[in-house]
Amino acid sequence: MNYVEILENQIVSMWEGFIAILPNLAIALLVMFVTWLVAKFAVRIVDRLAGKSTMREDLRQLLETVVRLAIWLAGIMLALIIAIPGFTPTGLIAGLGIGALAIGFAFQDIFENFLAGVLIMLREKMRIGDLIEVEGVLGKVEKITLRETYVRQLSNELTIMPNSMLFKNAVKILTDDTVRRNEVIVGVAYDTDLELAQKTIEEAMGTVDAIVKDRPVVVYAQEFGGSSIDFLVQWYAQSASRDLRQTKSEAIKAIKKALDAKGIDIPFPIQTNYFPEPLRIEQVAGAAAD
């Protein structure tokens, strides 16, 4: 057998087949270009329509993604039918069915995060701009995609979290309501008039502008501490308009100023020396010699 001649015939046949499908490939590329244009304009139309409504930002992003994905799937399917003779959607579905198990294991995390992203966008809570805390991460939600969520921490660091983590774990939404309760522990000396101390703290909290005036300020004598009697002070402040740490700082300064004006002491904790006196070098040397 003339193997060289057989190889030449195969190469010529493949080249002729490639030349024959060039018009189909050109049409398929044109279909892909048209698909890109249609998807681009469709997303703009959806964004314009959604902008006129009261739709949440995350739902608007989900709608844009679904529209873009549907158009691209239709365009790719049409391009494959044109470029590959004998290709049918039924054949593609059958081929996917054969390898569905392998694909499922390979892309399990991607599918899980994708589904979690859709469910997060559909639920009412946790919108873009909310301050959340989950798995030790505290920050502001900047962006929600179908796979991950962008959280800007209070230290200005950006944390990209998989959607499955937000969906499976408890998420604390700190800005779900317009006001949030905060608290601080204030200790006074044992010889203090507790009624006077309580009244002084209440009056001091009334001078803090950031506190919501229509919510009660709670001042309770809570427990006997090691060196003081501790008061629990609780109040409500705006959760979105300002940093709660700033409000707490203003409250502490107001309480300290008021207690000083009344001559009420805030004692230091009693320190206990739990460590023995250190050994001298002579003692260590003697112990080693023994």
C-alpha cells in the first residue's frame, strides 16, 4: 500500500472540506457579531426600563444577566447549526446528558454559587449598600454577582465572598433598620450614691445629639465588679447616617465629663500579681548544681 498517497488524499480531502465550510464559518462569525450587538442593546434597554422603576439594584443586575445569557445561548446555538453540518440541538442535549455527571462534579462549586447568587438576589433582605457581618467579615455590600459578593470592610479592604458562604451561614444585616441599639459598661466606686450616678448618666446621655430621642435610654445597675459597681447603658442611634463607633465615643465622653463634674470616681480594676518573684541568677545556678 502507498501510505504517502493515502495521507496526501486525506489531507486534500480535509482541505477541500475546510474550503467548503468557509462560507458557513463566515456566516457563523457574523451571527456571533450580531448576537453581541443584540445582547448589548438589549441590556441597555433593560437597564433603562429598570431605572424608571423601583427595582432593587441586585434584581436589576440579575435581570440584565439573564437577558444577556439567553441571547448569547440562542446566538451560539444558531452559529453552531450554521457552522457544523448535521449539528442539532437534540444532539447537543444528548451529548451533555452523557457527560452530565462528570460536568456536575467538575463544576459543583460554580453551580452552587450561581444558584446561591440567584436566590440572594431574589430575597428581600441584604441589598447593595447594606452593612453586614458574616463569618468574621464586617463591611458594606458593594456588588452582588451570580457567583460572588463584594464586601468593602470598614478598614477599606475589599473581600470577595462566594455566594454559597452568604447563603449557608447566618448573615447579620446591621443596617436593616434605620436605628440600631448600642451599649457601654460604666463602673463607679463602691462608696458612690448609685441613685445619683444613675441620674447623672441619664442626664449625660441626653446631651448626645446622635442618640434617637424617641427611643428610651436604659441605665441599669448591672453587677458587682472587682473594683466597681457596673452600670449597663443602652441607647439607640441612626445606623446608616453615621458611624456607630463615633456615637459610642461621644456617649463615653459625655458620661465621663458628667461623672467628673459630680465628683463620682470611675475606679481602676484591681490588679493581682499572679506571677512569682523571678529567681536570681545565683538561685538558678545553685538549682542546676544540685
